[in-house]
Amino acid sequence: MSTPIIVFDHLEELDSESKYLVHKAKEATAHAYAPYSKFHVGAALVLDDGTIVTGANQENASYPLCMCAERVALYSAAATHPGKKILKLAVAAHKKNHKELSSATCCGSCRQVLHEVEMNQNNPIEIIMYTADKKWVKSTSSALLPLGFTKESMEL
Ligand SMILES: [Zn+2]
């Protein structure tokens, strides 16, 4: 299920669906609750029926309770569209009052959750992210989390 990591110099080089998902992820940053980090993250995913589900990071004064945009979108999709496969997920971020995008690659926790969703649905999830060196990356959670921990790891 592993797919190589594909790097693009410009957003325009991505396919139209990916660009649209990045656009929706950017829009979703408006719903971030980020009074502490001031780092507004949005995620947008598309389901196999074409439905788009978005999420935005949600922070809390008790920092460990914060939730990433990707997991907000993933859990929302699971709760509101059970049984649908997730085909693709894009992430976008910016600092408060900044128009230009900041790098936002999925954290390890989100990669772990993405990996399990991908395994459960037996279908890869394409992930689109913007890296610190200002490149766009397209890959899958399996490629982003090699040797990931799975439920099979506990079945001895
Ligand atoms: Zn995360």
C-alpha cells in the first residue's frame, strides 16, 4: 500500500481535485480555535461519494486537550458519514493575520490515526501537505508512517 512521496514546486502542478481540497482546507482555517498558538490549521478530505468534510484545529487552556485539524476532520467524517471511504486529505495553515500559507505537515499522532483509517478501509488515503521548504507533497499515510503500529501488532 506504500506510495512514494511526490514533491511539487508549485500548487498549480497538482491535479484539480487536490487544488480544490487545499482551497477548502484554507477556508477551514477560519474555524480554527487557536488563541494560544495563533497557528490556524485547516484540513479538508473527500469521501468516495464526493462529500467534502473539513476540520480546523481546536485548542484548550489545558494544552494536552488540543486537537489537530486533520483529526477533527477524520473523526467528523467517521461520525457523520460512517462506512464511507476517505480518498484524499489536504492540510493548510497560516499564522494569525498572515495571508500566506505556513508549512503544515501532519504530526505523528495524525499520521497514526490516518494509518489506521487507511488500514480499516483497505484503501489508500492521499495526503497533500505544504512543507517547510515551500514544496507541496502528495503521499499516503503508509508512506508517511513506515512500520506504523496497527491492531495486527497486538494479535500474536
Ligand atoms: Zn496532528
